[in-house]
Amino acid sequence: MIRVLFVCLGNICRSPMAEAVMRDLVEKNHLRDKIEVDSAATSSWHIGEPPHRGTQDKLREYGISTTGMEGRQLQKTDFESFTYIIGMDESNIHNIRTILSDPHSPKIFHFLDLTQYRKDVPDPYYTDDFQETYDLVQEGCQALLEKIKQEQL
Ligand code: 4NP
């Protein structure tokens, strides 16, 4: 099984959006038996909470469900469990490497480095622009699926 973990600061806006979009893409590509998707926070601020209302509303607009999703914090054991550990911005990458005590592993990388944008995913918790984030997340997830197909399938 290929296991993908998206990580952001709060696990209520960007990483759950990426988790839900990626899972939708995996299902549409009939890869549910090969690829598992999860998300986590570097902070403990929103453990057990559902995704932010703005993330829920944006995903619902595109027919993507967030049922049952709740915030959790990144654990040291996630390092061994996941094939890819993907940060939404540069500070997430720094915090992931600190929490997982691994400054070098290539399994940890910046989400939009997979795309032509090569920048941080804007945080709609502050920008309130869930559409901009959704569009970038879609593009990143499609690039990630191509990377997985090349490297693992
Ligand atoms: P996220 O956004 O990292 O994309 O989930 C945030 C969520 C919550 C907070 C900051 C960013 N917060 O300060 O509680």
C-alpha cells in the first residue's frame, strides 16, 4: 500500500482539503486498493475538530465529502507508516523535519514543488480565499498522482 500524508499547521484548512481532493482523485482512478490518504497538523490546536467551515463548503461545492474527518497531530511513528509526507508550506516542512527528527528524508517534501508554482499553499485561515487554495490543491494532487504512478505503480 502506498500511503500519503498531507501536513499543515492546524489540520483544519489546507491539509484536510488536500486529503479529500486526493482521495477523490484516487477513487476516480480506481486506485483505492493501492493508495491511502491521511492528513495531520504540526500543532495540537484543533485535535478532534472537523475541517474548517470554509474547507467543508468549498469541497461540497465540488461534490467532495468531508464526513468523518477530524484533526490530529503528526506523530513520530508517522515517519515509518507513510510513503510520502507532504507539507503545505515551508514552515510546515521545517516543523515536520523537527517532529520526525529527520532533516534529510526525500519522502518529506513541499506540496507545490510538484507543480510549476513552487510556492507555499496560501492559508485560507488567513486569506479567506478557499477557491484559490482549492485550485492549487487540485493541481498539486494531480501532479502527485502522476509522481506516484511513475515511482510506485
Ligand atoms: P491550516 O490553517 O494550517 O491550513 O489548517 C490554520 C488553521 C488554524 C490556525 C492557523 C492556520 N490557527 O491559528 O488556529
